[in-house]
Amino acid sequence: MQEIDCGTEKTACFPTGEGVFFKEGDKPSENGITIHLSVPDNIEQASVRVQENGGKMIFPKTKIEVEGRGFFALCLDSEGNKIGLYENP
């Protein structure tokens, strides 16, 4: 993965567009890195799967302000790790 420096945060993206944002001091937890994944359908359906598997939504579906970039939401997995969900436009 190529790492991109964004000031206080860094990002690394897989070739398919999913990526990780991280900053100094991050540890695996709700306060650790955020892994962003594209959902195969939409955030609403992904949210149901998250909750059915012991996770919870912590930030609602939100339009990304950059034109044509879709939507994102944040959840915690069953172990408390923060995951970003990305929905293509």
C-alpha cells in the first residue's frame, strides 16, 4: 500500500480504493486506526450486518462533500475496532 501524508494523519489505500487513516499513537481499539472498506451494496444494508454480528454504528451515513465521492459511516466491530464504511455514488 502506498502511504500518503495528510498532515496530522496518514492514509494508505489498497488498489481497489479501500484504505486506512492513522496517526502517531494509534492502537487497535475504538481510538486506533480506522480501516475504510467499500460496501458491496449500501451503508444501510451494511449497518444491519454490522449489528447482526455484534458491532454498532457510531456515526451515521454522511455525504462526502467532494463531488462524486459517495457516502461514509463509522462503526465499531465486535471487538471495538473502528471501521469506516464507504458507499460508491
